[in-house]
Amino acid sequence: MSKKGVLFSYDTKREKFDSLYDRNKFYRGLFGYKQTVKENGKVYRYEKKGLINKIPHIKVEDSVILVLKEDAKCFEDYLERWGEKVKYRTFKVLLKERDIRELKLNEDI
């Protein structure tokens, strides 16, 4: 059995971001982040999930993500919101059973 997937290859255009903060905002929204806060002698740890934590995916390489066809719109919408700051290309792929299993293993919902 095979299933359809979409391979995303994206590139951030460093010079298009207003600041390093703005660029980090893109990556934090995509991959999430962990934060440690020390306050009144206590340590608080927070973990914020990113978009990638909400959909099954395979991180093929840096800036190359494979998702199921049904999740591609959500991923594409996120990249589109960043306009000229992030360029991307998509490739339709046919997934084998082992790829589908790997997608499910990476699922972090």
C-alpha cells in the first residue's frame, strides 16, 4: 500500500527578516522551543510546541520536510505567511509503507 506525500524544501532569506528576533519567530513557530525561567529561587521549564509537532513528518535534511498530502496545506499556509522571507518548493511523492510508519513514529501530538 502506498500513500501520497509532499516534500517541502524551504530556504530563509536572512536579509529579508527585520531582525534576528523575527527570524527566530519563524523557526520557533515551526519547530517549537524550550525555555527555562528562574524566579524567586525556583526553576520553571516551559515547552512550546511548533507546527511540526502537530503533524506527522519526516525531517529529510535541514530545511527539507516530508508530510502526508492531507497535512501539506497546513504546512504550506505557514510558509506562505512569511512571504518573501521564506522561499519554498514542493514535490509530490509516493510513500511506501515504511515511510508511512516513520511518519507515524515522528508524530508528536
